[in-house]
Amino acid sequence: MIRLFDLSQPLFDHCPNCPEHPPVEVSRIADHPTHGWRLEMLHMASHSGTHLDAPLHKLAGGASIDAFPLEAFTGPARVFDVAPLGAGAPLGAHELERAPGAAGSMDAQIALIHTGWGLQRAASDAWLHHAPYLTPEGAEWLVRRKVKGVGIDHFSIGGSRTHEILLGAGVWIVEDLLFPEGWREAAANANFQALPLLLPGCSGAPCRAVFVLPA
């Protein structure tokens, strides 16, 4: 029997989200007293909550999220623990190299960046507009390490150039992660998994991100 450790942020009506995207709306459109069942209507961008970016998100003609085999979104993960970080802190090669977990080969592994800002998720000016971010230099450093995926605990890993570098190298991105209490113990012997919804032709998809722990 496998055990799972959840790294996902909750999706709910008007949850904190990228301010350039439409707000997440969750409304009840049927309920038991009248209809005999309960049903909700979801209205949100494909890049809402904990979600994956495919190359098509930033690159015209890039691969869509369904072009990746599911196996691409699971595997050994290395957590770059750089928390706590102040508002607007840039994460470049120097900061990544100094982080616990930086040593050793990362060929075909998944790099997860823990800034501590996942625990600050709120519709505040600081969280919406001044979170730490991965710089283009940091993105290039990870690409040189031959990672297959990169994640961060905020709704955006960085600016357009950072996205282009990672996605242009075929490296998928998972954003809006949460590192709750106990994550370090869970990460020690776990594989990471973030399976997207099957949305053919789309540039990304919500996912449930977890550490898969040994039985």
C-alpha cells in the first residue's frame, strides 16, 4: 500500500490566483433537496491552483500538455530549500548552488524550489506581485543539470524569459505548490508525481502534486 504526501494548494471560490487570470469561480448548480444530487460549476483558467505548464504556454507551436506521457510527470525529486526568502528575492545559479540538495547529478530528475511563500498564499499585494522568482540564469543552470521538470511554491516560477528557457528545453513547470509541515521527512525517500487533467491541445492543466512514499 502506497502513501501520499500532498503538495497541492486548494482550489476554491475566489482563491488567491494570478491577477492576470480570471478569478476562480466555484458555484453550486444543483443540490439534494431539489435535484436529488449535488453538482458544482467550475470557471477558471487552465493555469489555476497547483498546475502544470507545457511548452505551448509560452512557445508558439510548442508541445501541449497532452503530448507528454504521464510517466514524464513522475520521478525522483530534489528539493532546493531556499526558505525563508524576502519579497522579490531573485533565485539565480548562485542561490541554487548553495541550497541543500544541490549536490550531485540531476539528470532526468525533478527540481522543486521551496521558497516558503506557499504558506503565505493570500490575495495580498506581497503575494500577488512581490514573490521570489527564478531568474533566467537560474533557469539555464537547471537546464544544464538536465532536469525534466521544475516546480515552485508560487503561482509563477518567474518572468517570460525564465519560462521560455525551461519550456524551450522541454522542461515542464509545476507552479503553486505547497510545502506543509512534514515535507522534509516525506521528501527524503519519495518520488514526486503531478498528473495533469487530460486536456488535449491545452497549454497547461491543474494537477494534484504529491510525494509518493514507500510502503
